[in-house]
Amino acid sequence: MMAAVRFEKWQALGNDYLIVEAAGLPFELTPERVRRLCDPHFGPGGDGILELSESPEPGYVARLRIFNPDGSEAELSGNGAREAILYLRRRGWTDADTFSIETIAGEIRPTITSETTCRVDMGRARLTSKDFPGGPEDGCGELDAGGRRWRFQHVSIGNPQCAIRLDSEGELQALDLGAVGPEIQTAPPGSTSSTGLLRALAEPRVARLLDTALGFRPRPLASSSRRCADSRSEE
């Protein structure tokens, strides 16, 4: 039987995470344990786990690790980071309005704007990354999925994105993401993993999000990292 775990469950735009403090965990967060905790049938359920601990590096309020529900570790999540930031403030880790947090993706510097809101600098979007080794400098390419050929652009905001533009909102809404998602994930030559962002060119601007770690089920109402990727892919 799994030992008792003290946690809080937070959500931002429908993206719900379990927040735990490493010092209070009775065990290490292995991939198997992460999957079990995020499973709504065997645990509290969630889109992932945020683990907070003291950083060994000076100048940081905390170290943040982000785990996907499939047990893998993510570099960054905009929604998850904002939940962790407000948790840190509410639980007395800091009383500053602006501070630094250590993540795998590097330093993030949030600014708390109210008791329930904050602003986060997501860093620089990159068109090349370790997740698309050998990719061109502009991140562009073509892939085959769902019986058709797609043009895409690789964008990384701490986690890899595969941005695909479509001609109309109708075409976008008609897509079976559960069918094409797994193929899009593995199709870019040399890629190790990717989440997907499919956007229609028609106005008003509409996007649909798919996520490998969530089994390509519907994403939350919005995603900060994917919106950054969307903006970068427009250029």
C-alpha cells in the first residue's frame, strides 16, 4: 500500500496539478508512483505533479520539478508554474512580489500581481532544440500522419511543440486528434517527443491542443507554453 502523501490540488485554466513538498514526501516520485497518483481511479488524479524543494543554488526561493501524468518529467509548464508560484507565496516560502525559481528549463522570474494572479516570463522560444536533433535552423519540416502530409514548425519553450497551420476552422474542428496525435508525436524525423499545436488561419484565431502525456485527450482551456509557440510560429 502507498504511504500517505500530503498534497494540495490546484488548477489554472482547467489544468490541474497535485502540489507536494519534497521534504514531506515519504518516498521518491518514481514514474510508477507519479502515474498512480495522477490516476483518478487509484489516486487523487491530476494532469501532473509539481514537486517543490529548497534549491541548492543561491538566489532561488525554490526548485520546481514538473511531472507529467505518464511519469515523465517536463521542463516547464506555464499553468503549472503559476500554480506553484502562488502556492509558494500562500505557504510562506516568500513574501516578495518578484523572485526566482529553479527549473530544468532554467530560471523563471514570476511577478505576483494579486492573491490569485501572477505574471511569468516564459523565456525565449527556440526553433532548434535537443528534442529535434538535426532539424533546420527555422524548425520547419514536413511529416506524414493520418494519411496526409503536413507542414510543421518545431518550437521549444522548455517543452517541444509541433505547430501545424490549417486553412480553416472547419478543417481544424473536424480533425480526430486521438487518431492523428500519436502519429504527429513520432513523425518529425529525429524527434524524441513533442506535444502538438494545430491552429487555423481563419479569423477569429482558433487553436486545438493535443498532448502526448495526457494520451491525446482534450487539453485545458489554454496553455501558456503552447501560446508562446503559437506566437513564435506566426513569424
